[in-house]
Amino acid sequence: MKKTIIFIDGANIFYTQKKIKFTINWFKVKKLLSKEYKIRGIYYYTGIKEGDLKMKKYLNYLNKLDIQTITKPLKLIKDEKGKIIFKSNCDVEICVDILTKINEFDNLILFSGDSDFVYLLRILKEKYNKKIIIYSSRRTISWEIKLIVDKYIFLEDIKDLIKR
């Protein structure tokens, strides 16, 4: 089995779960992926509101599953209609952490369909000969991601195996 690390773009997966109308059970995901891959680490990235006890409880649950959580404060931003929204983007943190672990894995599993990762994924494949596997949804995966990766799995297709 090849050494594998797993990175989860929490914000992307949060919105993906809303679109696919089911919640992912990370214990089931870890168990499923452990059958096929030698997992060297699982990293979950997300923004967090100050005092958000529900999110802290969720992050504690992930930590108990031996999923390392990386957080940063959510930003308040006005949208085009002047409505204040919370925003978090951990793409840079994910990219930097993947690159700092470049010698620790052969396979990268990324839970995100965000096209912002295309440049990184291309470098990982072309320069470092890494295998890239994406877990996303038919409704949220970018076409650019589909073109560059070795394999992509739609969460809808494994719903019965990973649903909470």
C-alpha cells in the first residue's frame, strides 16, 4: 500500500454536503479509506467563529478520530447586496501544508472540488509524481479538477458507505 495523506477543505465540503443533502460521517470515511490506503495523516481545515461551541464540539469529535484540525477565525464580509456574511478560505494553508509534507506521501486524497487547487495538483503530479484522488460531488467539482487528477470519486456514489 502506498503512503497516503488526506486533506479536507472544510468550507468546500460544508457547502457540498448542503447540495448533496447528506452529512458525511468521518469515522466511516476513515474506515473506508484505510482499507485501500496506508493513511499517514488526515487534516481538516476550517474557519471558526469566536465562541462557536457547536463547531468546537465538532472539531473535538474530529480530533478524537485522529483527524488533525487546522482553524482560523472567520472573517465578516459584506456581499454585493450589503449583507454581512462569514467567510473562511483555507486554500493557502492547505497548499502550504501539502508542500511541507511532500516527502511523506505517494498519494494525496483531497476532499474538495475547488479549482483553486488545480495549479498545486498539476505541480504535484508533474514535478513530484504524486497520485491525486479527489472526493467531491457532481454538483461541486470543477471541470479543471476532473482533467488534472488521477481519480475522482463522487460522494453521492458512496453515500451508503459514508452517510451519517
